[in-house]
Amino acid sequence: MPISPYFALLTVGLALGCWFLLWRGGRAGIARIVLVDVCLAAVFGGLAGGRLLHVLVEPLPADPVVLEPDERALLRAIHDASSGAARLTVEEALAAEVVPEVWRFVVYMPAGGWRDAALEQIARDPGAVPVRWWYGARPLEIPQFWKGGLAWLGGLFTAALAGVFVVRRHGASLGEVADLAGPAVALGLIFGRLGCFLNGCCYGATCAAAWYAHSPSWYPEVLREVPRYPTALLAAALALAVTLISLAYTRIQRRAGEVALLCVVLYAPGRFVIEGLRADPRGGAGGLSTSQWLAVAFGLPALAGWAWLRFGPAPPSPDDAPPSA
């Protein structure tokens, strides 16, 4: 089975980020075993958290697609086994040439409550069928992250928790390791977002042709019919900016932890804005996507913490320590 561009570049990003952390950490005098354990914990913790957030909050895709003949045959079988409102919903899909992509998931869901709930929801809003219903019907696919479905901010949160646990276990300086990890994560994210671009996911809403005239040729045809914001490329540019600014900031930081918090402070508002330009399904509430809510939840505390470290009372000097008895 061929490897998707997304997972190929995600692997490059993870490897490069870990190498960058090991290289800079070695120059800073941090034990290599600490850095290796942080990388392992972050990679596995990040994959688990990214998958979990995807399963819990994201909806199934609802972009227009044309069903393959075998998919239409499966849909016909569902029609023959259904009744009432569900049967009418399936009839509409069978009569249409183009249907929301969520139907591709429904035709492969086994009979039962999850599929019935999906059919009922499709009749109201095809873009609001939770992806967790798919995994409820096919639970063995929950750990199969290589089939797609990772939410970056969920992975960032659990990777950070796993990294904190490992650093504490080793008795290393949390602030120092975090300052090394922040730019390394941002560097790896550049390649992850380039993978999104090459994979045709994380696409943008329609825009003026003068701003971005052509979607890539490898995007699904329905996404190439109109110009779209290049949100995956904008996200890669944001990650590059965070990497460069945070590395430059290391020359003027006052305390350990500033660089890591600055990475979050820089990333959160940029991610919030880019989310507003995206058109792929990501879940959410109150007019904001899940990622926008998380950007606010992470960004505001990070801003407060960075401001305190940067502008708060000066850290004590070793010369100020009282003499030993």
C-alpha cells in the first residue's frame, strides 16, 4: 500500500524535530537520555492525543462526491433493508449523482444503531455527523491512525504532558527542556503542514481568484472547481515564523520557559485566524471550530505566563544568595 504524502512528511517532521532537539540539547549540556526519552514520549503521546481528539470531536466529511458503482450497490442494499424516514433519505441519495461524502462512510457501516443515527442526522445536516459514530460502528479502526484522522492540537497537548512526566522523572530542568522543545516542535510542524498540502486536506474556503487562483491538480476535482485559500501553506508559513522568531528570542530571554511559552503565544493567534479561512470539517461550537477554542484555551494562559517571566521581578542572582553557615 503506497504511503500518503501526509504521513511521509509527518515522519520527516517528527524525525527532524527530534534531531533538532537532540542537537541543541547536547550543546546545552542536557543528558542525551533525557532528550531521547522526551522525544519518544512526545511522539507516542502526540499520536495518541491527536487520534483521540479526532475521534471525539470531529465530524465526518461532507464535501460533494460521486459514489463508485460498488458503493451505490451497498447503498441500494441499505435502502432495501431500511424503512420510514431512513428509506426516504437513502432514496434521495440514490437519485442524486453527487452526494455528501459522509455517504461513503454510511455504506460501510454495519447495520445497527450507529448507522441509523447517521441516516437520521444526514437528513438534517450531512456536515454534522460525528466521526465517533463511525468508530462506534467500527471500533477496531480507532487505533489505526495511519488511515487518517489526527488532530494536531490534541497531539500537542498529550505530547506536552508526556514530555513533562519524563522530564520530572529524570529530575531535569523543565523550563530548559521546554525551551528546546518549542522550536523543535514548530520545525517539525512545517513538514506536517506541507504534507497536508500535498495530501489535499486542511483545505481553505473559497476566495477571490486574484488572491489564490488555482488549487493544486492533485486536489479532488470538487475542490479544484473554485479558488481556495491555501490554508495548509499558510499553516506551514506560520510554523516557520514561530521557529525563526523563537530561535532568535533565545538571545534575549531572561528565564527558562520563556521560549516555550512564546511559541504558544505566537502560534495560537495565527492558528485562530487560519482556522477561520478553512472549509474542511473540524467540529466546534458557538461559531468557532474546536481548534479555535483550543487556541484560546492554550494561548491566553501562555501569554500570561510569558509576560510574567519576561516582565516580572528579576530572577535572583547567584551573588544574592545568603552565605552558608
